Amino acid sequence: MTAAIDCQDLVLQFPHRRAGGLAYQIRRLLALKRPERGKFTAIDGVSFKVDHGEVVGIIGRNGAGKSTLLRVISGVYRPDQGRVLVDGRVSLLAGLGAGFNVHLTGRENVYLYGSVLGHSRETMRELFDSIVEFAGLEEFIDEPFRTYSSGMRARLGFSVATAVPPEILLIDEVFAVGDYEFRSRSKQRILEIVDKAGTVLIVSHNFQLMQDYCQRIVYLERGKVFFEGKPQAAVERYHERVEYSARAARAKAAKAAKAAKAARAAEAAMATGGEHESEEAQKSAGETDDESGEPAA
């Protein structure tokens, strides 16, 4: 059976500029030196599969490549190496304002976001009332989107993105701002999508939510798959890794502090020793002057 998502040895790099000191910046502005460019590897050899009807989570620390990976799978980014095979229509729900225009009303944004997802205006007109009701925004749907709270934006975005059950739904941190009622309703809708053999891939720092939703979790570390398996095992590995890194950082800081203390002690000893040697030299010179019959300095 063909997997819904098949990631094969994905590599994605971003160019970045190395900001130097003031002199470098001046030369750069004067075009005396071209900016140095390096490459940052955001995704580094990632491979995994997600089957139809499966809910899989992606966890990792900030900068691990989670959101970038979703964008590669959705086609927003094209990998430098490897490939993604997707069997189904993909809907990416990423960020609180993705697909929306803050200068439009909530009503206008429903149609705008629907068009971004590939739905016709007629389809969105038929679904409009149910979208607004699910989002709980009946009283605010004609207000400017810029006046919406983060929770209101998240509810509207999720409601539009799932109004037409997608075959593959990619969710990036949307549940971080939802209240309990919204999370309960959204969980039920996700289960309905899965029941129709839909596939869901979720990025979140809410580990309890991930364990409630997901059958499997992929743990990313610095752009690589560090662990893949059952939710509880993945979360445990994550906490072990974070604690290990914290211990290593504390040990490094303690070692640096000890070295700095030793250096200060050595400097103090040298300063004290130098003063002592100077006094001895002056005393010796004085004795020599006395023996020669000349006055001491």
C-alpha cells in the first residue's frame, strides 16, 4: 500500500550571511567587500513514512527543523536533496495568520483562505455558516481580522482548513493558543478526518496533546531524526536529551568558572610576587650602595 507521505533522505539548506564587526559592515556598505555566505542545514537526511489514516507528531527543540519539514512536505520549500512522495491533497495549517489578510474582515478572510486551499467560492459559500459556527465567531465575523485575538485567529484558520476534510492535514503549533473547548472540538474533527482515511501530521510543544492525538512521534534534533516510535517513548527520549544537554551546559559553565578563578588567582600571585621581587631588588641595591660609601636611594 502506498504511504500518504514518504520522505526519502531529505536535505534542505538555507544560505546565510555572517555578520562581522563594524569595519566589515562599513566595507560591505561601501561595496569594498562582498558579503560572505555560508549555508545552514535545516533538514539533514530526514527519512520517514506516514500511512493513510495515521496521526503522527513531530517534536524537537526550537530550531530543530520541525516547521521547515512541514513546509517541505507541503511543497512550500523544495529540498536540495532527496524527495517527498505525497499521495493525496495536502492542507497546511501553519501559524496564526497564514492565508489571512489582516486588513480584511473575518468574513472576507474565510473566502480568501478557502481560495488559497483551492476551494471554489461556491463551495465556501455553502460551508460558510458551518465554518463560522465551528470557530465560534458569529458575533465577530464582520470585524477586521487585525482585531482578532490569537485564539480567534487559530479557531478560524483551523475551521477553514478542515471544512472540506483534507486527505493530508499538516498542523504547525496551532493548538498552542486554543482553549479547552476548542481543543476538544478540534480533536473530534481530526478523528473524523482520520476515520475517512485522512492523514494528519502535527508539530507541537504540547506533549500531552501529542500523546493524546498521535499513534507515533518523530523526534528531530538539529535537522535529523533522533528517534521515531511510540509517543510516550519519544517524549521520554526528548526529556532525557534535554536534561543531558542541561547537565553538559552546567558542567561546561562550572569548568569555565573554575578556569577563570584559577586565572585570577594566578594573576594575583604574579602581582604579589612581582611586588616582593621589586622590594628585594631595592633592598639589595641599597646594601650595595652602603658598601660603596654612597648614599642609598
